[in-house]
Amino acid sequence: MRGRLRAWLRRHISYRWARRIVVSVIGGTILVMGIAMVVLPGPAILVIPIGLGVLGLEFAFARHWLRKLRATATSMVNRVRGRPRTPAEPPR
């Protein structure tokens, strides 16, 4: 049984898929920890973008969310500083 499983894995799992799986697990774990830190004590403001950044290495949805998060944070900082709103850059 073990030999058949190893042979199947060698035939079907490439470097690209292995990397995608590893990035998914690590990035997803960091993101879930950041979301949990919203209600638990911890630096959620720092951990959530890190998780999205890791997921953004492989997934377009995470890059999109990270861009939206960055634009929202920039507009909030500008509002606090009293600067006028600048039009948001179109997504790339």
C-alpha cells in the first residue's frame, strides 16, 4: 500500500503543487491567527496583512484583498492627519 501511494504522489504532485499547498497552509494559518487576534489579545493589525502577503505569493484573491486593505489604511491615516482625500488608484 505504501509503495503505491508513493508512486502516485511522485507521478501527480509536482513542485508547483507542493509549493501551492505549503503556501496555502502557512498563509492560511497566519491569516486565521490574525483574525482570531481581532477578539483575542494580539497584534491583529500586523498579522492579517502578513497572512495575506504570504497567500498573495500564490493566489490573486489575496493580492486583491491586500491592495484593498492597504488603500483603506492609507485613506484612514490621511483622514486622521487631516489631509484631503486623494482618488484611489485603480487596481492593477
